Amino acid sequence: MKALLDFIPLIAFFIAARTNGILAAAGALLIATLIIYAIHFVRQKGKFDKQQWVVLLLTIVFCGGTLLLRDDIYLRWKSPIINGIFALTLLVSVAINKPLMQLAMKDVFNLSMGGWKKLTIAWALFFAFMGVLHYITAFTMSDEAWINFKTYGWIPIMLVFVIAQFAVLKKHINPALTDKTVK
């Protein structure tokens, strides 16, 4: 449910961009994000995780900057910066020997510390790659190409990456998740 709710701001952005332009899309994205995050806040009993705080604050800053200064350059920087922050955070977690993917997926996979570090680095590289793709589409392509990529163009890339991760890690799935015996 949470993942589906998180698509609503993208849909609002896409519709507003197509019908009323990028400045209207920034407003739609900001308003939809605030509404969705209010719902998350209530459902999560008054708490956000760190990733949610980063996305919420950067959405407010970049969409707010776009609207206040009437310049879409700020909105164009949002996705490359968010992806860059995620990549850097994951790399730092490996450097300090606390791979974040272990915290996020310890119930799903049984990996050695080396395996957790490799998985975390793979995700860091993925986010860096996505940041570069978002930058390229935002600053070198047409508005239409950027809007399409920002809204849904990244989804197939993410799906391929996630499926590849599970294909590589299927031998390491926590047996409790696959145990089909009746208790």
C-alpha cells in the first residue's frame, strides 16, 4: 500500500506537466507529496524513516524553490540529488562497516558481512547510475523526455535491477520465508 501511495505524487506531476506545464507540475508534486506523507505519518504512528525525511524535505525545498523563483532548474535537480544522497549514504554505511542493506533486508536474506557489503555497494552504484540518468534527462533532453523519464521511465530500469538482485540472491533467501510446511 505504501509503495502505491508513493506513486500518487508522480501521477500528479505527470498530469499537471502535460496539461499546465512544469511550474504547475511542481505545485502538484508538492501538494500530492504533502498529502501522501501526512497519510504515511498517521499510518506510521507519527514517525518517518530517514529515507522518507530526505524525500519529503528535498521535495519541499526543490518544489518550493521552483515555485518561489518560477524556475524549473530546482525541480530538475531534485531526482539527481536524492539519488546521489542515497548512493553516498549506502557507500558510507559500507565504509563504516554497517551496510544499510543489511538493516533493510536482514529478514529476507541470509548473507555474510561481505555479502551485505556487496549488496549495499550494488545498490549504491544503482542509485548513482539513476542519478546520472535523471541528470541527463533533466538537463540534456526535451521537457517531454524529462517528464516521461521522471514519471515512469525509471520504473523498468528499477524492476530489471530488483529482479536481477533476487535472481542472484535466491540461494540466500531466508528459509523461514520459503518454508511451506504446515505448523
